[in-house]
Amino acid sequence: MLDKGIGIIGAGKMGEALLRGIIRADLAKPKKIYICDINKKRCADLEKELGVKTAKNNKELAKNASLIVLAVKPPDVPGALAEMCDEIRPDTHLIISIAAGVTTSTLESCLAKGSRIIRAMPNAACMVGEAATCYVAGKNATDKDLETAGKILGSVGKAFQLDEKYLDAVTGLSGSGPAYAAMIIEALADGGVKMGLTRDTAVKLAAQTLMGTAKMILDGGYNTVQIKEIVTSPGGTTIEGLAALEKGGLRASLIQAVEAATLKSKALGEKSTKK
């Protein structure tokens, strides 16, 4: 259990998922967790359900929490930091930001010199405890800060420490990845429906197939080439399907999607820097 008050600014889906993960992992007692969001009803609902406390504003939250998770949209970051900057002390506070594209240097420029920052990119799968999250240290963050961030982010899935130069690519791949995966599942299910399966059965089969394949890689030690070889026999059904995917440009489309989302993340970061 972490020996400090925890504050979460932004009680949207990602903020709520981290909140629930922290409580589920017993990293802090609910009475030591503070939340703040412009949607006061949402805060009230979470307070009633989980036993956490609602701060009336970000400044009050910073007074009561020394570990602050910034879970707001990128354009809202400067305002959120400005509201509480007078309360942030480099020797007592650690800020973990999950705002896409907002660099550690931008975050540091909004706070007192020496402020300790961790920048992270989780994905929507944190809502079911299966997030793929990467995190990086600001120039003043300590090894203990990284360890703390690893525990917080690990409460909702798997967390990996990287250099910051890779985080926009992480945003384009795993940050946006659940949407790509959902589209693939939807398309596979459409194919199943076209061939006579019910929609419900087709969606479940497609989703389970992707999940099972992921487990073969993550838990079974197989690589993608090995899996293709296991499933694909000469002159069989799978090679026909793979040929159709190549003809349709699936591989190139996914590569382009990651590139486009990465460039957008960089653009968001540059926009926030200019503010």
C-alpha cells in the first residue's frame, strides 16, 4: 500500500478505471483517495459507490494528495495545472499524466522548478484490467517515483517503462489500438454473418479468437510467424483468407493507421507546448 494520499483529476472512463484499479490492488484506502471533475454528479456517484472523497477543486485536491493522476484531455492540461500549481511542491508531490501528446517538458514548464513528472499512455482496456501502458520519467523523477508509477499503472494491466521519444508511437499503436482491434473484430463478425452465422455468435467468435491469439503470444511464447504456420496448411482455407487480406491491403492499412495516429499525437503535443 502506498503511504500517501492519491488524487485523480478527471473522473472520465480512464480516470475511473485507474481509480478502481488502485482500490482493487489495495494501493490506497478509499478514504485517502480524492477525485475532482467538472461533472460533479459523476464525482458524487463514485464517492457514494467507492467511498472516495471529492475535492471541490484541483487546488483542494493538491492540498490533500501528494500523488496526483492527471486524467484530463490534452487541451485541459494547462488549466488544470494552473489551478493547483501554487500547491505543488517538488519535494512532496508526484504528478502522473495520461494526457496524450503532452510532453514531460511541457508539464514541467507549468509547475515549479524541480517538479516530479511521470508521463504515461494507457489504453481503454484499463477498464477491464488489461491495459497496455507505457510510461516515462521527467527529468526530476526518481527511481522511487518510477516504481510508484509502475504500481499505479500496473493495477489496470501491464506497464512498461520506455524513453519518452517513443511515447507518440505508443499512442499510435497501443493507445489507439483498442479501436483498431474493435474494427477488426467487427469486420470478422460481418464476414461470419455474411456466411450465415448469427451476429452474436460471430462477434463472440471473433473476439475470443483475437484474445486467444494474444494469449498464445503473451503467455504461450509463440511469435506471429509460428502462429501463422500452425494455422496455415498448403492449399487450405487459411492461406486463401490471408491472400484476400493481403489483396485488400490490411497490413498496409494498419501500418498507416499507427503512423497517422502517431503524427496526430505529436501535433497535439506541439499544440499544448505553444499554449
